[in-house]
Amino acid sequence: MKNPLRDYRLFLIVAIATVVVLACENPTASGNNNPPDSPPQFSGNLVYRDHVSSTGIDHLRQIYGIVTAEVNGATYVFAPSYSGDAVTSFQLGADGSLTEIAVIEDDDTLQIDGPGYPSVAAVGDAQFLVVPGYNDNGFSVFRINSDGTLTNTVNINNDDDDETLLRKARSTTAIQTGDKTFLLFAGFRGDGLSVFELFENGTVDNTDNFPDASGIYARTVLQIEAFHAHGQVFVVPVDNDGSGISLFTLSADGELTNIKNITATEQPGLLDDTYSVRHATMGDNDYLYTIGTDHTLGGRDIAVLSLGTDGTASYLGSTRTGESNDPPITDGRDAAIIQVQDRSLLVTASYGTNEATVLEIQDDGSLVHLSTIDGEDVPIAGTNNITYAFVADALLVIAGGFDGLIVFELQ
């Protein structure tokens, strides 16, 4: 005699097993193509999120450099205005929104008249914003408070010490080596490079000064790149006059050694109008990317160089645009290197066409175009500087220029 209860149980087991098999064969049955713990698919597309216009706002005009910092879970953007002689703090939301927090204007105590490219430096638990003053021939250091406001800690002028080389200071960068944090400065139409150690109380000590000289390319500097590679700290100032590139190493005591000077004659691929340089490590290889113009080749460019252990930078190729304008990076002034999902990306923006472009760095250092956002859809023109920040699950790219600030989400 058949047992109805037994047959019903058997039916349930078969039915449940069938549903499980179908769900495994058809991942859309769950409504999500990705397992919950897997990272989202990444395309490299840029999506416009927010902007702040400088129209009628003096403290946002002519921004040459922007930087970000995360403090107590909040992300802040700092934007110095060259013509406004001021530094503005914004909070950056996960949705890409910019909320103005505070403005610091230059006065008789500060050295931020005509601020250039700033940097954020960490010492212990403290973070600092360092701002060079082109017209002051000096720089100011500010402690970054938990609410994104700034507290001035020290101001240094070239007249305070005739050994420093802070005349026409336009750019700075920070680098940590061992338990020390160093600040590097260079001037546009200046005298060379200066190095300062930064302490946790926000004070500084000058550790070295390397004067510009014949064969050294450190006079018309717009930006400086400092990075760890091959067991050393490399320093590469970008000399805008197009004659060549000088490479330095920085010791644990903050002293510079010039290890290589590469002329355009020796390395024909060097740009003759360079605005910035960025470094990327791919496996065992290190690459430099110089952003600027190659008038000989007839177009704007990102040149790729391979960095050897001895400081030799060998030209590998470029993304020359010229008439083809592919990818459209006309008149690029800066780039950001971003590591995301085991990939290395280079994001740049065009001063001339307002377009922003994403390229992927290959193992051999070459660049592959992923996407470009049309300049007609970008409300900010004259982009000079670009950086990024991870806020919650969003990867946000921030660009600053003559017309203000703009934020994209990189998806």
C-alpha cells in the first residue's frame, strides 16, 4: 500500500533540487550577476557628478593644484586659488558632491600669495596641507583638522635663509622614507630644489638645497614627482622648458643626489613642453609618464619611459594625438595614476578641450584607451590638475582649473 506522506516528501525533495539546479545554471534567477562578495564589474567610464564654478568667486579662480585627504572617515578636497591668493576646503560626498567648508586668505603672516601645486603630508597621526607661494617665494604648512578646517603651523620665506631655493616656489610634493617625512619644493623660474623635514608639530627643518646649474633641469619646474622604486627614493622635477629631464635620489637624511640628466637629443621621445610626470609600477618594471606637448610631432602627448635601476629613462612610445586626436588629450596638463581591482589606470584631462580620458596601463607600460567624456558635457574649462579619492564604494576623480572644480565618478 502506498504511503501518501512519503510520496509528498519525495516530491518536495525533487522540486527543491530542481529549483537549486536551475538557479545555478541561470545566475539571473537571483537578480544579481555577481556573487555578493565579488567586486562590481569595472568599465573605466567617467560619469559627471558635480562642479563648483569660479564665476564671481575670487577664491576659486585659476586653480593650479588640488589634493585630497581622509580624516576620521571624511574626505576633504583642498583647492588653492592662484589669482585669489586663498585656499578653500571642501567636503567630498560619496555622491561626488562638493560642500565648501572654509576659506583661508593670504595675509602678512602667511606665504600663500599666488599658491601653486600643493601636497598633503602625514607625520604620525597628523596630516598637513603644504602650500607653496609663488609670489611670496616661500610656503605655508597647515594642520588638517578633523572637520576639514586648517590651522597654520609654520611659514617659511626664501629671505629667512639665503641657502634655501624657494624663489618663485610653484610646486611641492611629500614623501615618507623610514620614519621621516620630507617636503620637496621647486620654483617656476626659480633656482633649484629645496628639501625640508616635516615634524609632527607642523614645524620644518631644511635638510638640503640643490641649485640649478648647467646640465641640470630644475629651473622652470611646474610639478615634482617623488616615489619609491628599486629600493630607492626617486625625485623627478618637471622642467617645462623642454630641454630634458633630471633624476635625483633622496637619502634617508633628506639629501638629494643627481644621478641622471637626459637631454632631448639623447632621448628623442622626450616632450619639449612638459607639465607633469607620473610614476607607475607594473610587476618588476617601473615607468614614467610625462604629460605635455611635442611640437616636433605636431600634437599633444603622454610619453612613456622605462625607469632603470641606475636612473636611466628609456623612451618606449607615446599616445601622440596630433590631428587624429585619438585619444582626445589635447593640451593635457596633468594625470593621476589609480590602482583599482588589480588594474592600473591613468586618468588625464584636457586644458584645451575640457575632455577627460581614462587609459589602462599595460604590463609593458603602454597605454590603452578605455573611455573619454565629451568636453561639451563638462561645465569646467582650463583643467590644470587632476586627483582622485575613494569615498565609501565610489571612486571619484576631481579636476581643478581656471573655471573651478569638477567631480567625476570612475565606474
